[in-house]
Amino acid sequence: MTKDDGAMTGEMDLKRLLAEMSPQLCGLDWGYATAPAVPFGVMPFATVAEDEGMTLIAPMADLAKAGLAAQGPFARITLTIHSALQAVGLTAAVAGALAAEGISANVVAGFYHDHIFLPASDAHRAMAALRRLTDA
């Protein structure tokens, strides 16, 4: 990581990103749903404003309590390295490793980390694939 005007910026070197991404499994109960707004009692991990409506990524139980039909359950794997938003190749490498195992992946990039949502039933196979990618 480098300093830029006093703020920390993320890692941009792909080899270092892969070697130090340290994937962490962060739950197996995430769901995707749509709603016109975030319902009371739902604490979404992420929202995406689309022309068709707002997508919510939140715990399945919260979505169900709000009466929302959700797709899931999904696991969330967080790559704990602080990746730069301008880094090239990390998403492709991760998606490629998971695709080689027949695992679908939906990547959500935050300011500090990348988060991968995938079928909960594939979580442990995905973690193994990502660890192999880290060791490569």
C-alpha cells in the first residue's frame, strides 16, 4: 500500500494481491432481493440502484421477515487485502479460478475489499480454489 495525500491507497500489484488476498468466509445466509426502498429491519450489506428497482444484498432471514422473495442462500467471501479500485486482474483471476470449479461468482467491490457472493453449497470448494490461487 502507498500513501497518497495522507490517505492509504490499496494494493495494485496483481501478484501481491493474489498472494496476500487472504479469503475469509463471512456467512452462508446471504440473499438477493429487489424492493423500491430498504425495508425497516433490513440491514443490507450492499444496495444497487438499477432501472428496474433496487437490489438488496442482505441476510436471508432479514429479507424473509420483510416479506421479500429472495434468491439464495449465498455465501460471502471477503478478500481481506486492501485492493485498489484501479487494480487490474484480481476480479478476473478470482472469477477464473471459481469458474474452473464450476462455481458462479458475483463480485461486489468496496473501497477496501472485494466481496464474492456465491451459492452457499459451494462455499468450501470456493475457499479451497481461492487458497490454491493464493499459493500459485
